[in-house]
Amino acid sequence: PQPLSNLPSSSQQTPVACGGRRPRENEVSNTAVILGSNGRLGRELVKAFAAAGWITYAVARKPRSGGKPVSPLVRQIEAAVDDTEVIRRAVGTADVVVFAANPPYTHWPQQALPMLQAAITLAATLHARLMFPGNVYNFGANMPARLLPDTPQRATTRKGQVRMAMEQALADAAAHRGVQSVVIRAGEFIGGGVGNWFDNTITKSIGKGRLTYPGRGDVTHAWAYLPDLARAFVAVAAVRANLPAHLRLHFPGYTLTGDELCAALGRVAGRPLRVGGMPWPLLRAISPLVPILREITEMRYLWEVPHALDGGALQAMIGETPVTPLEDALRAALHELGFLHG
């Protein structure tokens, strides 16, 4: 696919179907815009929407170069999230805009909400529904063990408060600007590359026969295999006409204790794995000098408070929720990280 960021301002793009063919007059084509398409969730969303036959605009500051294109249905746009006019000229109209962009962990308070406001403006100009990946930060350290879409949000951290503000901005845009939206909340990510607890901490030393688990082995934690989550986004987008102006849904994924996850990783690795813990007191002691550690230690409670996402509302809306057997998902993720071969 070719970058579209240098189109003249007068250009209005008609969506192009598979192989570069323009849709016939009576042919319906769904169109999705993925903001942050180079991120781990963004990449999976691009693949999932294109695999489902959607014309998919992949928006990133630096489009991926080299390698075989994911699909002839994918169009790359070289733009930042707030380059609203550049994206609008390239796309014209769309059915959904998916907000998969994410600022650095340490910059959430300054950048996250302005980025979402730009996405809201883009969705309004494209007459599209805005889809947003939620997380469990909103519920805080006193969250109940089972989280429903209408569970009260009582964040106890700065990042949780940022996420609450973002979801409130979506609700306000639906109520006052006519921008329809849907939040699909999920747990910790498995798969899709690097950049979170699964790959940076838990499995980092699996090649040496070691795992590092951040919490107690008997506490449940919510997980989501990214290809499954991406397929759930596509399924919800397909029934967008039946949705209210704004709603929240929960993607159930896997609910696993630390012991269950580590045992499954051992079975996939084919050998016993030693399991160690995190040196939380040391991390907290040096966190004033290392900003990222300050942000990480603030979220320690997620590994101490049992929680699971109730996917009943999502299942009622789309039918069977996408789910890959746990060991298959772990095997694929470890293979992607280079720990398994063949």
C-alpha cells in the first residue's frame, strides 16, 4: 500500500476494494480507520479488519516499511493522530475509527486525553463510530472480583483517573456532539509483540528456565490474547447499527491465577520453569529517580486484587466471543518473541 499523506487538500478519496478495484455503485464496502496502527493492538486490528473484508486505513507517524503488505485492502496513511485534516482527506468517510494509539506510560496525563479528543474530532468529520480499547485501571484498588460494564469506576491511581476522563469524554461526545462510540475493555495483553508485563517481565527470562511473576500465585488476573480481542472489535463493528450512541462492553479473555499462567507456560515450554517474584520494595525505593518505575509501582495493586471481566453483554451482542485455547495463544506469543521455534 502507498502512503496517502501528501494528497492535495482538494482530494476526496473513494474507498478502494481488494486489488485496487473501486466498488461498483451498488456494492457496499465497510471502511475502518486504525489510529496507531504500528502499535501491538493496532497491528492486530489492521490484520483483523482486513481479513474480514474491510477497507482498512492504517494510520501511523511512520508507516511500516518492507515486507509483504498485510492485505490489498490495507491503505497506509502517514500521519499523527491529531493530523485530522490529513486523515480526513485521505479517507473521505468511514464506518468506524479505532483508537489504538497510546502515548508513553510516563506521558499519559499530558498526552492521552488530547489524543483522544483529536480522534473524536476525526470520527465526527468522517461520520464514523469511534471504538476505544478500555482497561481495568478505571476500577481502582477496591474493585470487585467480577467487573461488569456498569461496575462503578473509582480509580485510585493517576493513570486510572486519566482513563476515566477519556471514557467520560467519549460519553460527552455522544451526548453533545453526536459522535457514537463503544468501549471494549480487556485485561493484560498476550501476543502482538513487546511492551507489557507478559513479555517485558513474566517471560523475559523463559529461555533461561525462569519466569518472574509480579503478584501472588493464587490471585486471579484478567488477560486478553490480542488476535482474539481484535476479532471482537471487528464483530462489534459489524453490528454497529444496532448499538446505542455510547456503551461499554467487556472482553472476557482469560481469567488466570499466577500459578495457572506459570503452569501453562511451563507446559508450552516443555520443561519445568522456576518462578520468582518482583523486588517491589527496591523498585519503590528507586522510583523517584526513575519515572517509569514510579508509574509501574503505582499499578502494583493489579497483581494483588483478584479481578475478572464479565463478557455476558458482549456475547449477547455478537454471539460467541473469539477465544483461542490458552496454550495455543501462549505458544504463538512465545514463538513471536523468539522463545519457541518450529
